[in-house]
Amino acid sequence: MKFEINTMLLQAILAKSVKAVSSKDIMPSLKNFLIKAENSTVTIIAGDGATYLIKEIPIKDIETEGSVLVDAKQLTKLVSKIAEDTIVFE
């Protein structure tokens, strides 16, 4: 999976989405974001097992399609520290 996204847009989406992620250790997968890049859309899914937040972001050029589970809190912290205008997510 490879695509380029505006840093400020991603920071705003992750800051809101991380609130939907489970804070309990019931299932480790509920502490993650599912990020899917396909058909000119990046979809970020976050949830706690009962409620899910789904955000679709139109992306002009997805170089490689795919999906990945990423630790929600760690990704949110990392992206919040990036000062560049765009991020290449690979």
C-alpha cells in the first residue's frame, strides 16, 4: 500500500478517530486503525467492538492498493509530530 496524503488532514482525522478505539485490553485488534487504500479512496476504520467510526478520504493517486492494521495511539502520536505538508504512507 502506498499513497500520499495531506498531513494536516490526516492529523485531524486520526485525532478524532483515536477516540473510537478501545482503551481496554479485551482484544488487541480493537486498539488499531484499519487503513485500506483502494479505488482512489483511503478508508480509516476505528472501533471498540460495539461502535465503529469509518472515514473515507478521496485520494487522487494511490500508487499501490492494500490494507494494514496500525496501533491507533502510536500512529496518532507519530503523525502529530510531522511538520511536512504531505506524508507518503507506505
